Amino acid sequence: MKVEEKLYNNRYMVDEGHPHIAIVAKGAPSPALKSLVTVCPAGCYAEEEDGSVVVTPDGCLECGTCRVICAGTGELQWDYPRGGYGILFKFG
Amino acid sequence: MEKFDAIVVGAGPSGNSAAYVLAKAGLSVLQVERGETSGSKNVQGAILYATSLEKIIPDFREEAPLERHIVEQRLWMLDDRSHCGTHYRSDTFNEERPNRYTIVRAQFDKWFNSKVREAGALVVCETTVTELARDEKGKVVGIKTDRDDSVIHADVVILADGVNSLVGQRSGIRDEIKPEHAALAVKEMHFLPREVIEQRFNVKDNEGVVIEALGTVTMGLMGTAFLYTNGESLSVGIGCLVSDFRDSGTSPYVMLDKFKKHPSIAPLIEGSEVKEYAAHLIPEGGYKAIPKLHGDGWLIVGDSGQFVNSMHREGSNLAMETGRMAAETVVALKAEGKSMTEANLARYRKTLEDSFVMKDLKKYKNLPEILHENRQFVTTYPNLLSKAAETWFRVDGMPKLDKEKTIFRTFRSGRRLRGLIGDAVKIARAWR
Ligand SMILES: Cc1cc2nc3c(=O)[nH]c(=O)nc-3n(C[C@H](O)[C@H](O)[C@H](O)COP(=O)(O)OP(=O)(O)OC[C@H]3O[C@@H](n4cnc5c(N)ncnc54)[C@H](O)[C@@H]3O)c2cc1C
Ligand code: SF4
């Protein structure tokens, strides 16, 4: 099963034009940043053909894992979505 | 300028407990929550332990949204094709005031927060607290939010903002959590008709069953899986240390699907409709990872303070206990006319030390490291146990004495005698 199918059942309020996570490019991605491609539970990270890592946080579950993993590398800018936006758990 | 007696950041179980106790005592309280409602950002298994809530709202059973009270606990060790373990089921758990319930957090938190409002606190949702505001001496005097740049003032701020604890970090009162000190858990809600759940789990009325599992299903990573029965749904999830996920590059959803396909689990969830997929961190650093908990004008409670006993899967109860104790400290200081200085707020720390919360966390203070360095508990042992059980139960003409010898040999070759004894000693030490 693809993770997109899992996210399909979730409720979100996407804050268009205000992504709450951004990658601060610093040359080649660190192993920590690369690990997020598989570790992010919502599959928000992808590796491009040129080896760089990109993030699309629309399906983000706001767990914080990527922030904790990359805290030491300074490659991520991570904030909560603005109040009211982001994931809306029906059950949690 | 309006000034509150106290501001509570966050409306999970710790924040709701704190705000409720403060408001009930007549203090002016502002509670700020970033979610649309209390609960809309929160994830739990979820087992609620009644005692901690009873201390705050004694008759909660009359109105709280509870799913099932637990009458049976299964602890399973899984290898790829089997499970072995223990079950404990008792009719004594069918008591008038049951001790453990399954809950659905989004609904439960919403209810708890409604009690906070009834008690008189001002609750503001859809607002994220960005940082603590301080005076020239460094004392915390209030908060800033993402609504505007102005400071909202209070005598004391209680940080109940959960495991990510960004407010404290960004205000320089604590460090970022470490990947070794947090588990990432993913969870799905599987819906089934009530009768189907009752047949599959051999329960009636509001009786419930919980299954905790560990073994090869976590693919060599340190963690556990769970399946809990709710009224009309099953909570199915799995979690492992963040550092393990990072180092192995394993996807949590791949692991969850492996658990769901396990031959002991698949028949239990067959035909269910999945209505949600969630992920959340759990603080698992234990006693040694607890940050500084109080300072001039501030206190930390719940997950934000690493208050989780991962061995016993207790978190929400410790959140309620710490929220209550912090609030009671503030109420007492207020009554005595004392200010919210670091020295005065130290009473919170003292109360914690005297309670089961710190005593339990201290008891297991070495466990996180021991589990971290001894992967055999989730890799080798499940396989060995399964092989032993299979050898023992299969009737195939092999003399029983030979069976015993085979089992012993498998254990010795799997872990060697020194390893086996060493493991027993390590676990015994960690338990003390
Ligand atoms: C999968 C899973 C299973 C679990 N199972 C169990 C179990 O069976 N039993 C048990 O007792 N415990 C369990 N736990 C642990 C339990 O969920 C936590 O210990 C508990 O939720 C902690 O409560 P809290 O109030 O401290 O934090 P949280 O419940 O995380 O609440 C924090 C609140 O603060 C809000 N917030 C955060 N930052 C801000 C900000 N900057 N501004 C405004 N608001 C903010 C959040 O939106 C949230 O509402 C489990 C946890 C997980 C993830
Ligand atoms: S917070 Fe969690 S879900 Fe969101 S991008 Fe980071 S790892 Fe993925």
C-alpha cells in the first residue's frame, strides 16, 4: 500500500502558499535529511534526480520526526502550521 | 492591561488538567491551543487510566466519551508467522468503577476541554504560542502568539505543549529532544460493527481487550505494536525509536502494514474500514531525559517534560498528574500570597519527587539505554521462543527428552549461555 492512500482518509486544512516546513539548501543533503525520504510517516520528502531532497508538507501529520532528526544539521526550517491549519484528526 | 493569574499552553490531558484545577480554584486562566479544537492535533493508543482523572473529575464516568473498559490484556511476542505470550483476563475488571478504558482522543479531549470552559477558564483555539515573553530580569511574564506581536501577560505560564516542546526550546529554557529519546508511532483506525468486534474478541457489552506485541514485526528496530478494541473500531499501531528509524531507513507505514498482515493480526481486522492514519512522537528518554521543570514564572508538565513510562505504556495519566500538581502548586502559592519565583515553584518538583510519577520513572531510569544496546529482545528472542513452542507442541513421534534437548540447544546456539544469563541480569538490573 502506498502512503498516499493512507493519507486520503485524513482531514486537512491546507494553508495554501504557507508551507510550514522548508529545506534550507546547504549543498549536498546530509544522511539525516536523506533518511526522511523513507522515515517521514506521511511521505512528504522526495529525492530528486540530481540528489537533492525536496519537501511537500501538504500531507504532514505534524509529528515532528523530521525536525528532531535534522535538528543538528540546520537543513530544516520547521514551524507548526498557523493556528487552525494543518492536520485535523477526527479520532487521533 | 489585562493580566491572567495563569496561562496554560496546550489543551491535551496535561493542559486540560492544569487549566481545570486552576479555574476551579477561582484563578483567572487563559488556555491557548493551536488545533481547531482540543484534541484535533492529538494521538494516543489510547488507554485511559481512571485513577488520575478521578482525582480531578471524580464522576467523569457519567459523561466522558469512553469506549470500552479493559477486561483482558494480551502480551505477545511475534515472529513472522506466530505469536506466543500471556493473556490475563479477569471478571474482577468488570467492576463498578473500572480502572482502564479505551478512548478516542479527539473526542475525549474535546469533552475534557468543555469541562475546563465550564470551570471558568478562557479557552482560545486555532492559536499557536510562538514564545515566552520575559521582563528585563529574565522572568517569564507571558506569551506571544501567531495572532499578533503583542504580549499576553500572566503571573505564571504552564507549558503543556506536548512532546515537541517548541515553545520552551524557542524561548531558550530547554534543549531540542534527541532522536534516541523519542519514539515515532503510526496508527490507523479500523472500523467494524460492534457485534463483529465482540465476537472476534470474545467480549460483551462494553468489555474490551488490548494486545501489546513485540518481535520481528519491528524489523530489528526497538519498539512495540498494539491493537486496542474501541466501541466500533480497532486502534492498530506500531512505534519505534526515531534514531532507529533514521539509522535503518525503514518506513513506519511499511512496518504498520507488516503488522496488519501478520497471520495473528490479519483475521482480527479483516473487512474493516480504515478511516484515519495518524502519526505522533512519544517521549521515551525516561528519567534522565527530563528537562528543567520550573523557573521564574514558568512550569513544564506532561509530554513536554518527558513524563512517559514507556515500560508500562503510561503517558496520559502522568500528563494529568503533572498538570494537576503544577496547578495545585500555583493555587497554593497564590493563596499564600507568594510570587511565582523559581524558588517558590520548586514546590512542584518536590511534589513530583514524592509521588509515584518520579518514583516510577526513577525505577526504570536505565532501561532506555539497556534496550537501546540489546536488540536481541526484538530479534533473536521472538524467533527462539517461537521455535521452542513449536517443537514442544508438535506431536511428531520425537521423544520428549529429545525435544527438551533440542529446545535448549536452539537457545544456546541462538544466544549462547553467557548471552542468556547476561540478558537475564540486564533485565533484572533495569527492573530494580
Ligand atoms: C500512538 C500512541 C499511543 C499512546 N498510548 C498511550 C496509552 O495507551 N496510554 C497512555 O496513558 N498514554 C499513551 N500515549 C502517550 C499519551 O498520548 C501522552 O503521554 C499524552 O497525550 C501527553 O499529554 P500532553 O497533554 O502532555 O500532550 P499532548 O496530548 O500532546 O497535548 C499537547 C497539546 O498542546 C498543543 N500545542 C502544542 N504546541 C502548541 C503551541 N505552540 N501553541 C498552542 N498549542 C500547542 C497541541 O496541539 C496539543 O493539543 C500514547 C502516545 C502515542 C503517540
Ligand atoms: S512532521 Fe512528521 S509527517 Fe510532517 S514532514 Fe516531518 S516527519 Fe513528515
